Amino acid sequence: YVDSHYNVLFHSCSVVLLDTFVSILALNLSEPAYGADTAKLEKKLVAEEHGLVIRVKGLHHKLPLSTNSTSQLITDHLSDFSFTPAVFEMIKEELKKTYFNMLIKSEVLDK
């Protein structure tokens, strides 16, 4: 019993940490990737069950950044990941609200 309780707690913490990491990384990428976003080059960072999934797709002839350079931008931000305490607090509050909203919309609470 204790072992399974520990696994659930460990998994929950891992999910929250990954969500926090993905949110901060997405925020850090928002300004440098603005040109790619306006040219409809899509980038998506997703926290999935087995880790971080990065999807980059699209092509625009006027875009100086290709899919490869956008991937390189993401890789550079991953290798030099940093954030301020203020950014962490903002993301923490945002995730708290997200988790709360997920809980109140739960099927269990409808009964």
C-alpha cells in the first residue's frame, strides 16, 4: 500500500513539474518565435504521459525562419533554460487555476 501511494504521489509531482516546465518554455519562446507564429509556422509544446512532445509544422515562402531553424530555436532554449522567480509565480498561479477548473468540471462533481 505504501509503495503504490508513493508512486501516485511521485507521478502527480512529475506531472505538475512537467506542466510548469512546458508553460515556462512556451512563455520563453513566445517573443523569439513571434515571426514564425505570424507566418503560420506552428509550434506546439505538449506535456504528455511520457514527457515533452515538440511539434513544428508549416512553411511560408516569406518566412526567414524555416522549420529547422525554429526547431533549433526550441533546442537552444531547452539547453539554456532559465526563468525568474516572478515568472515562476505567475505560471504557478496560472496552473493552480487550470487544475482547479479541471477539478470543478469533473464528472464526479456533477452528481
